[in-house]
Amino acid sequence: MKKSVWLTYDLGVQGDYKSLYAWLDDHQAVECGDGVSFFQYEYNEKKPFKEQLREDLKSKVKFESGNRIYLVRQESEEEGKKKIKGSFLIGKRKANPWEGYGEKTDNTEEVGDE
């Protein structure tokens, strides 16, 4: 079975991009901007999709601490409805670099003794 996915990647300055690019090329991925690709991934329905994709990537690409791979895909839900899901295959979320740039309203009310 095949599933369409978007894969984002951040391997840092010294990352194993050569192996990652070879893997993406082998899967006929298309470029979608800096660090973003789209492709259809063939998998075995008897094993969890994310687990298969993670194992496949880890078998071909050398990942280091701080490397990140994020997967966006469509998943079937109850009652035939589909939902878009995203999750990290490698690494984890960092602090938002844009934090503090937007205009947020602070509705905090200060309470104290008089």
C-alpha cells in the first residue's frame, strides 16, 4: 500500500544530507522548499506506518543528536473521516524562533492586597 507524505528535515550543518538525499531520490520525492519534500511511500499494512518509515530512514541515514525529521500525512479516522497528522520521526520540537514578535493581548488581571 502507498501513502502520500510530506517530510521536513533539519540535519544541521554537519548532517548526513548525502544519504538523506539519496533516500529521497530513491523514493521519487519532489522538493517543496527548504528542507521539505513530498513523495508516496510504499509500506506493509501489517506493521505501523510511522515505524516502517522511521526504520527505513535509520537504515540509510546516519542521524546525530539534534537532527530532526517531521512527517505530515493523512490518517483514516472513525466513521471514514480523514485527518491530517504530523509527528517527529527523529528528534523533537524546538522553541519557536518567532516567539515574541506577534501582537498578543495580555488579559491578565493583577490582584493584590490594598
